[in-house]
Amino acid sequence: MSPRRRGLAISLAVVVVLLGGATAVAVHEGAVGFVRTWWNNRDRAYPDLDTTALGPTQQRIVTVTRAEFDAQPPGTKYSEGVDEEWCADFVSWVMRESGVPFENPFSGHWRIPGVYTLTEYFQSQGRFRAADSGYRPVLGDVMLYSTKSFFRQHTNIVLDYSDGEVTTVGGNEWGGHVKVNRFRIGGYVGLVGYGVLPDSGGG
């Protein structure tokens, strides 16, 4: 091999090693974050919420989600019997039961089974707030995540927000259950934004 080709081969090898190392670090940090989030929320109870200052829709959301958290039914309850990833089905079902049903843009049905379509739905309704917009979530808002989040592509419902931390309830979480999570959202990787309630004003 000529000196020139040998130098080129060495340079390429160094680049591959550096890229591989960076990828390994990113994967490691992502895995650590995932495990930490799971560990902190594995046995989290449904929060004791003060509902006196909430609107009627928000109060219904609390009643409905608390009942589902206590009951822990199978995901097919929310997906109308379809065997599929059911986080968006859960959100759709809760909103219907709470008196603010969605309208699937393709079928007109109350159930929107896909997170991407759910995001588009909120955008089309003028009810989407981007994660980097400075919007402060309130109870009843729908959180929307991309594949970069610890949840992967996912959606769940805000129960509380204070001191930079959000408490959520969602379906198909941590092994396929209705679960409550609490985590910091400042700089959270993979949070796309929020879908706000039709009567909240989304301020």
C-alpha cells in the first residue's frame, strides 16, 4: 500500500472510532436516562389533586383517569378491541369520556390511534403548542413525544405542572399499564409539544 493510501486508511479508521465512541456515549446516556425515569416512577401513585379551582372538563379528566389507573384494564378497552400500541387510544378514550371527544381527520371517529395523526389533529384545530414556545402545561393538556424521547413516540395527559416538573398519566407505559410519571421538562429530549383542551384557551 502506498504511503498516501495508508494515510487515508488510518484517517478513515480514526473517524470510524470517534463516531462509534460518540454513538456509544449517546446510547449509554439515553439508556441511563430511561432507567432513571423508570426507577423514579415505577410505583408512583395517582396524585392527590385539588380540583376545586379546575374547570368541569378538567375535573372529569381527573375522575376518569383516576378510575382507569385504579382498574388497570387491558389496552383493548381503549382500542375497541384492536391489538395495537394503545397510548393514543387511551388519550382518545379519556377525552371522549370527559366530554371533549376527538374527531379523526380520516374517519370522523372519536379514536385517533396514532401519535403523529394526533399531533396533526391538534395543529389543524389551532390547539397545538410547541415544546419550545414557552407554554406552561395545565391539567388536561395532551403531551406529544417523538421517537427520541424515553417513551419513544408516545402521548399522555398532564395532571400537574409545578417547579419545572410535570406529572402525567398515560396508557401503555412501563410494560403496558396505565401509569403516572413525574419528570422535569426543561430541555427534555423528544418532547414535541402539547395539545390543549378546547375550552382552556391554551394561554
